[in-house]
Amino acid sequence: MSVNSTMSKIQPVDRLEVFVVVDNVTDSLSTNPTNVQTEWAGLLQSGRMQVLSGKATCCAHHGLSLLITAYIGGDKRTLLFDAGPESETFLRNAKILGVDLSEVEAVVLSHGHWDHAGGLVSAIGEISKGRGDGVAGRRREGVTGSAVECYVHPGMFAERALQKPDGELIRFEQVPNVDELAQAGAKIINTQEPQFIADGAFYLSGEIPRRTAYETGFPGHVRRTSDGWEPDPLIMDERFISVHVKDMGQVVFSACSHAGLVNVLMHARSVFPQVGLYGVVGGLHLSGATEKIIPQTVADLRGLDLRLIAPGHCTGWRALNAMSKVFGDELVPLAVGKRYEL
């Protein structure tokens, strides 16, 4: 199902659905456009929740997981983009939301951080089990056996940490290694090269060029090598997904935007110059040490004329507040359980 991206065109899809399985926040009270459904509204409409309660609703957790489904004619292609920080949250939310994991034909780990990879082994295991149990008899032709394609970058498996100004290290849980993923039922595609996934419905980028002067990465981020800890602010293993929605343009999924949001969008535009940018979904990492670049980021984002800006996860409240002063209905922040339809 994967094709190296020597192809020059990204396949347009008729419709795109994005389901937020894991995010930092829960918010079913704020108003939304008609094409965006909140968690509670979806649960009540589907009958999955009869009484509003904590047991019937999702948990927010620091991390991200998006279920992305593209519709092309009568065909349905589903990709899981990250799996949140740990198994319990991912599996609980997926069950509450009624996610049929057997329909997932490919999984992408955006980069090598725990808050995106902690639930990955369990997610792959459930996808594989669903196929093997025959639940996936509904799966599309061409998805054979129980193995699920899992796209990773060879640079994401090093041990990482955040180094404080006094030198103290806050170590990150390492992402599952290739053997652990394979044992869970994954067919590993371990490469830094860009890829088309699901017969071209999804484009997975290669490494993202750094072009702007102000997007300089994650201050204090380090990785362990054979010579010890070394600075790793650029996090070059992070990649994005792009989908071309017919008559709209590219919708770009960027899990943390460690490359910088503007760098991400400029690269997406340069890869497919014939397809304009429509929207961006994901974490924009404009919190903490990167809050200082909020004004420049918002100014450049305004010049890109996006119709949908759906920030979540690591974006931060200061950036959301700044965006709310500039953007109108284009700004529709993520929350766990939300469903977007384009």
C-alpha cells in the first residue's frame, strides 16, 4: 500500500473525516461550526451515552492521537496518526467513541516522543487482533493478514530528554522499538523518505527543511549518543501527513510542529505547488520556551490564508489567545472526541 513519493501528484479525496482520540483538553461546551461535532453531542446522538457521566466520557491526557479517514468514491481509507501517551487512555477513549480499530490500514508515528508513542503497541495490537478475529471482514480489499503498516523514522528511537538551565535532565520514556512494534503485529516501514500511503490517499512527508529565521526548534531538547548527551533542538525525525480534499486543497496534520508551523506549511506547499493549502490540524508547540515566536508565527500564518486552523495538544493557551484575536471561524481548536468533516 505504500508507494515512494516520486509521484508528482497527490490524489484528491472526496471527503475527509478527523476524529480526535487523544488530546490535552476536553471541551464539549464551546460552540463549533456545523461540520464539527463535539464529544458529548456525538455520544448522545449515537446512543453510546444514555446518561452524562464521567464513566461515559473520554479522558484528556498530554498527547495526541488522530483517526483520519479519507473517502474516495465508494472507498474508505483510514489512518491512525499517533497513539497518545499511554495505552489506557488510548484504548479507553477509542472504546467510548466506538472506534473500529480493525478498519485502520496504516499507522504513522509522527516523531519519537512518548506523548505520541506511549499507546502505540496496544493500538497496533488491537488493530491486528481485530483483523485476525474476523471483525475486519468489512475491511477493504487489499488489506490482507493481521499485520498493519506502521511508518516510523530511523532517527526516532534514541533516548531523549529535556535539559534544564542548571544541567539537570528530565528524561523521556523511549518510544517502542521496532521489535516491540513487530511483535504487536506491525509491518514496519522504517525510513526517512516521503511516502504515499493507502494508494495515495495520504502523503507522509520526508524531513522538513528549516527556512524561517525564527523557528529554531525545541530549546533544551537533547538526545543520547555513544558519546553522551548532545543537543537535538531540531528533532529532524518529525514528519507531517497531508491530504488533498477535492475542491478545497491540502489539509496538513502536524503532530507537534517542532520544525515550526510555518516551515511545515511552506514545505507542504512546495511539495505540491499545484494544490493550495486549506487547513492545518495538530499541535503547534507554541508554549513554554517557544512562546516568544507566537507573534511572528501568527503573522505569517495570516498570510497563508488558511480556511481551517485546528490547534491542540502542545499549542498552549497563549498562542490560542493570540490566534483568537486574528482569526474568526477558521479557528476551531482540538478537543478529545471531536469529529471534523470536510
